[in-house]
Amino acid sequence: MTQARLMDGTALARRIVEDTARKAAELTGRTGSAPCLATVLVGEDPASVTYVRMKQNRCRKAGIASRHIALPAATTTGELVGTLRELSADPAVHGILLQHPVGDHVDERAAFEAIAPEKDVDGVTFASFASMSFGLPGFVSCTPGGILRLLDEYGVGLAGKRAVVVGRSAILGKPVGMLLLARDATVTYCHSRTADLSAAVGEADLVVAAVGRARLIRGQDIKPGAVVIDAGYNPGNVGDVDFDSAARRASLITPVPGGVGPMTIATLLEQTVEAAARQLGA
Ligand code: NAP
């Protein structure tokens, strides 16, 4: 048995962030305005607080200004929509990130739709999903966009390949499948109602695990030589794929951590600078 080659998301993300920082500095120098990402957090869920802080830190290091809006857990849909509309109309803000989940009492979709598409650098609006699906200009959902970059970096050909995406969430499973379809892969979506997950995964030349269940996909499910992308991130830094057994069957595999995770933030930063460049007319 051979051991799969690792797809190093940390290294690729570092290069993307360095390139983004150069573009941010150049844009700031040319226009006098630094790109600015507004982060909006409802409540104080510890994981969400950590994610937002991490995104702000990365922004700072890349020369992107950030503005943080912390709203109380009891914020209503109307109040959140109002805040997002204000940010959408504020010319000093170029990108908006609503950290989710936002809490069960809030209509998350209504909140996302209050983000102007030209500032939707996290790729969460209907408009962004449609543009992405039709291959039109716009911002991609960050984790799926990062996954495609990683596949390209490692020269993974997609046309005609059988891709199985496990998970169909609006921010991850569905959009990654659409991006793979746009690249001429033959895409199958699996989800909690899929009758025989092992059989479906076993057909795949490319498996994208986007479930949120630790080690759900096992090595014995993987077709020898397949490419395995593990977007899962479960307690204890564990992915959705049983790494050790899968690495003995796959040709390429992402580690957790250090695979997909860093690519998400890199894509967010890159899209923020792109949004700023368009809005500043530079
Ligand atoms: P989600 O909204 O909870 O969606 C999970 C998906 O998995 C659903 O479509 C669900 O099916 C499916 N599923 C659940 N149990 C299953 C099973 N036993 N067999 C097959 N499918 C099953 O989760 P998400 O937001 O997409 O996140 C998925 C994972 O990715 C999580 O671990 C999350 O932490 C991670 N993630 C990582 C990043 C990153 O930057 N690395 C970003 C986002 C998410 P149904 O639709 O039928 O319910």
C-alpha cells in the first residue's frame, strides 16, 4: 500500500495571503483607502468569537482594515437586517462577513440577503450562489472556493471525473458541487438520507467530505487512487475522514488541520481585496 501525498493548505494559503497583502498595500497606496472587512457577530458563542477574532487578526496582518459589530444574542431579525443594510450602504466598508450560525430565533436567510452582493465576500447570498453556478463574475463561498484552488494547485484534473460530495449545506456541500460541475466533473451529492454512503463514496475519483461527523468516511470506502478532500472540522481537530486508513488508499489527501481550513480564510481575504478594488474603481 502506498501512502497518499498530502495537500498542504497551510502553504498554499500563506502564498495567497502574501499575494493579497501585496495587492492590499498597492490599493491603499493608490487610493488612500485600505480595504475594509466588516465582521458581524450575534451573541457570544465561544467558537464563533474565536473564528471572528482569527479572521480579524489575519486581516490586520494582510493590511486589511476590519470593523467589528458585536450584537447581543437577543438581536432580532429586523435589527440584524438593519445593521447589514447600513454596512451594505457604507462606502468605507468593502466586504461584509456575518458569522453564522446566528441563533435559532433569527431568520439567517433574511440576514444574508441584506448583504449587498458586491460586498458578499463570504459568498452567502442567493445572488452569489447563482453567479457561481452560472460561472458569472461574483464571489464564491469561501470554503468551496478554497477547495477548488487546492485541487488546481495539485493539478487534479476534474473533467469527466466522478466527484462525490458528502454534505449538501448551503455554504459548503451545495456550492462545492456546483463548482465541480462547472469544471465538468460528474457530481453526486450524498446526505443524511443517502441509502448506501459507502457504495457511493467507493465510486468516486474525488471525495469531498463536508458533513461534521468525525471519521465518518473510512479508508475501506475509498477507491484506490482517489483524491480525498476533508472539509470537516470536529472536536479534537478531527476531520470527517478517517485520515490514517484513507491515506493508505488515496493518491492525494488533505490533512485536518492544515488542509481546507486555512484556504477558507485566504479566500475571504482575497475576495475582500477584490471587492475593495472594484468599489474603489481601481
Ligand atoms: P451542516 O450544515 O451541518 O451540513 C452537514 C451535511 O452533512 C448535511 O447536508 C447533512 O445531510 C449531511 N450529513 C449529516 N450526517 C450525515 C451522514 N451520516 N451521512 C451523510 N451525510 C450526512 O454542516 P456544514 O456547515 O456544511 O459543515 C460540515 C463540516 O465542515 C463541519 O465539520 C464544519 O465544521 C466543517 N466546515 C469547515 C470549514 C472550514 O473552513 N474548514 C468551513 C465550513 C464548515 P442533510 O442535509 O440530509 O441534513
